[in-house]
Amino acid sequence: MINEKARLKQVIEIINKKIKENKEKTKSYQEKLKSGIKEQAYNYSELSRGEDLSNSFNELAILEEGMDEQKLEEQRLKLQLNSPYFARIDFLTENNKVLQHIYIGIGSILDNKTLYAVDWRAPVASMYYDYNLGAASYKIDDIVYRGNIELKRQYKIENGKLISFFDTDLTINDDILQEILSNNVSVKMKQIVSSIQKEQNAIVRNDTNENMLVQGIAGSGKTSIALHRAAYLLYKHRKTIKSEDITIISPNNIFSSYISEVLPQLGENNLVETTFAQIVKIELKKSVESRENMLDEIATTPTQDKLNEISYKSSYEYLDDLLRFLKGPFVETFSPQNLSYVVNETLDGEKETIDFPAEQTKELFFKTFKGYDLYERINKIAWQYAKYFTERRHYTKEQNRGLIERFKKVLYRFLPIRDVDKVFEIFMAREGYECKSTKSINYMDKGTWLLIKHYIYGIDHEHSAKYLIIDEMQDFTPVDIYMFKKIWTCPMIVVGDVFQCIEKNVTDEYLNITADFLGCKLLKLNKTYRSTKEIAKFASDMVGLKDIEFVNRSGEEPKIIKTQNQIDEIKEIIENQCQNHEHIAIICKCQKEAHALQSQLKSVMDCKLLVNPEDYDNRVLVTSCATAKGIEFDAVIIPNCDTLNYKNAVDKNIIYVSSTRALHKLFFTCSNTPSVFLKGLKIEEK
């Protein structure tokens, strides 16, 4: 029988010892690094006199890398000091009948060749997530180890103290899951290693499919699972993949801030984070309309023409039309001329020339390199023409590089129209759309602009990664997705929820096409963990979701409160019905409505408009549906939810997305007849 308190005390002592050792190692690295920099600075003038500086710089780089590893280890040790492990399984091996006591934590704890805890990402730890008591197995490389799980124990450890533990037959005991889900939401998304479910674990550890597209309903944990998969890959491929090798495409900066502590809580550094709009801005040197502004226009003035345009631009038909235009009518405007260059002239005036007839250029462009994008054809022809000069020894290899660039400029002049904005206008006009000249790129057109730019000139900046995470997949168009494939060729996980798409309806067929287009295995998460059963059921029934599983966590039914004074009512809800909740959102239909409501509400209570990441720290936030997407709150209030404000399909999608942000309580307020989408809920009139 293991004395759990005594064992925990022993492990804490080991961690404290490791923290001390880590400090000594860090100090040693600091001293060596300081000495190395000083020595290099002192000897720099002598070293630079024809000497090779690479060894000196490499030594400093190795020391800096060692310092980074020590800092990361210090971060892990501090996390482990708070809670060294969260679970234990006793595994009786099949062959030699050895009973192993396997403790599972966020990282391994090894001392004097004794393993006191294994990393949750280790193969043996997978049994904790995948099996109940009884027969179980795990796999290392191609070897399968079989046996029986004799005991599953779960711990609650805080600040190095054992609060409680109990044994269970379940993968994750329902009591523990209920306790986790019943807590108030934190300012930042948390790691969930102690409560990852079996279907989620299958995605985290998926070693069969390099590329995955995960369709997960609201609250299914898809974003968190994508981040935990990144942590798993950092563990499994720790010699070849670092945090900076993984890129995540997130919806906006507020969402990026919200998820920024998940990996540090797992003892890993954060990933490279960006948005697709930022990439377009960098490449085109033009600002991009925010998704929030685009959705505001749809929410407030949803003309049928605008909705039809969005539907078309969100289709694979639009992508096909764009590519057909670029590879057909546009590229056919390339009209080369004869090129002649004098390379030598005798005293008699006889000239030696290198000639490139128009027909030769045309042959190379339209036949030899036909399968390539335009910029690749230009590059290949320029390289081939410059090579003539090098072969005849009129240019050195070094001069050849500059000659290639000069040839590219000449070849581009054979395109009568080569400005991205002009090409975009011509394509839009062909498709029947008028382009108004604006300082920024419309949100729905960002992918089109980038695709045209890429096709003509290629990409200017390096966006390399060894693994890619794309979040909120449903918000991207097929043109955007096409550009993801062009920019990144690495493995990827793409996550999203087609039911949270506000501006358009997305079908299962679209999901299958997208999965095939990306070369992804399509996986689905149909169980929601975020909201109470009452909130989740209301939201799913409203949009007609089928086969949805709910966690058995009950709460209050969503409430409609009809009142002529919504401001006072919102204040009353927050003060009297949400007094135990730490994070409350008033989610409006659009930004204009959010600004107007916050200006009224701030006169009667403390509240903040959610604009920047730091605003999220406030208890009461006023925001729009587009901004709140992907984030969760203890309680949500949706104001002005009447038949005038919420009446069409887009409005229904807004209510769905806003409602599914709520963990514990959901309120609707209105001054007129409640929206038809709230049918079935009781109305409380005041």
C-alpha cells in the first residue's frame, strides 16, 4: 500500500532539488556566455583579419540554446512543484506479471534512474485516456505492450499539497469532469491534460494521419485539442521540432491572447501566431477590412445581392473561375518581342549579339513551362536566358544573379496589365461585380488579392513552418484555403465548426470537398463540454443540430426578460443573478450596437468594451458576436433580441454563436416581441 502523502512529499523534495540544480546550471551558462561575448569582443579585430568567425559564433549560439533549454526546464519544474501529477494507473503486464505504478503529470520526473512521474504525452500514459479498468495496451514504435489496468486513481494537488484523491473505473471520472466544467471561466484558456476525453485523445495522438480536418461543435474543445496536439508533437519530435517551427492561424489578436497560456501551462514555449489578414497585409502592403466590420455590414444591412456575392465567393466554383481566368485569358495577354543584346563589337563595327526571338520566348512561356504559375515561368525563362551569357563567359556566376533580375523585369513588360489591383478589377468585372476603389482590401477578397499576387509575382516573405494549425476553418473561403496550400507544404490540423459560420451556410458536402482538397482526414467531435445541458440543448435545437451529445451538467434554463428598460435589467441580472460569476459578456449583434449599449451601461455600472486583448481581464464586457467568437464566458446576456433585430438566417446564426459562448447562464433581453428564434423559452415580463 502506497502512502500517497509521503510519496508526494518525496517527489516535491526531488523537484526542489532539481530546481536548485537547474539554477546552478543556468548560472554556469550565463557565466560562459558572458565570458564568450567578452572574449569575442576583445579579439574581434584580430579575428576579423581574414579569420573564420563561424566557430566563435557557433559556440555562442550553442550556449544561448542551452540557456533557452534551462529556462524552459525552470518553467516546467515550477509547474510540477505546484502539481507533480494528476493521475495514476497500476498496470499489470501480460507476460512477466509485473505491477507498475504509473503516475502521470505534465512532465516526467526522473531521479537516480527512478521514474516518479511520466509525461502525459508518453505512450504508456495513453492508457489513462483510452481505457477503463481491465485489459489495456500501449504501443512504442511497432511493439505493443499488453496487460491489465488494476487501478485508476485521480488526484487533486494544489501548491504541492494533496487535497484529495479517489479511485474510479472511468477514463475521466464524471465527478472530476463536473467539477472542472462547473468552475468559473479563467481570463485565459487553460490546459486540459487531466480531463482529455478518449475521442479528443485520439486526435491529439493521431500518428496515422498527418493532416486532419476536425469538425467540432461549439464547446467540443477543438481549439484546445489542436494546441495539445502541438504539445504532443513537440514531445514526440523534440529533436527536430521546436515551438517556433509550429504556426497557428488564429481569427484575431484577442483570440490569440486568450489561448496564449495553454502551451506555457504544459511547460512549452508559445507557437508562432498570426492571422491570414496580417499575411495578406505584409504581402500586398495594403490593410485588410476586419471580419468584424464585414459582419457588421451583413448584420445591419443584409441585402440579397451582398449575401449572394458572399455565397459565390465562399464556393469552390469561385476558386475555379479565378484560376481559369488567370491561367487562360489573363496569361494569354503575354506578348513577347524580339530581344537582342550586343556582347562584342569589332573595330570595323561588326557586332556580336545574343538574340532571343519572340517565338522562342513564346515557346518557352506557353509550352515548355506551361504547367507553372506565371512568376515561375518568368523565373525559369530569365534563368535560362541569363545562362547564355554565363556560358559564353560574358558574365560571371556572381554577375549572373543580377542579370536574371534584369531579364525578369524585361519579361514582365510583355504583360500589358500586371498590377494586382488592375487584374483584380478585370476579373471582378468579368464576374459581374463592380469594384469600388478603397484604401483597404475587402475581407472577402483578401484571398483573391493574395492568389493573384502569388500567381503573377510569387510570395515575397518566408512563412515556413514544420506544422500548421488553422483555427475557425469555417471563416475561410476556398481561395484562402488554396493559398494555405501554396504557402505551407507541411502537415497540418484544421479545426472549426460549420455551424458557427455567420455569413453563410456550410454543408457536409463542403466539408468533404475541403478535406479532400487539403488532403486531410475528416474527423468529427459531436460532444459539447462547455455549456450546461439546458443552454447547449437550446442552441442546438435552434439550428437543428442532430446527434449531439451533452455532458450531464445541469443548470438554469435560458431566460427571456421583456422590459422597457434593458439597461437597468442588465445591471440587475449581473448584480443579483450572476454575483458568483467572474466573467460576464453582453454580446450584441454588431459593433455599432455594442458601442451604443456600453456608452449607456457604463453610467450605471462598471463595464468595458472588448476591443484589445487586455480588455478581456475585465469582469463585465460588452462586445459583438464576431469578436466574442471562440471565447467563453460564465454568463452571457444577449440584448435587443426581438423580432425587429433578429429575424433572418444570418441573425439566427448570430444568436447561436453568441449563446454557445455561455458556460453557466444565458439571458435574452428585449423591449418588444422576442425573436422567433427564441421559441420554447419562457418570457418574464417586467
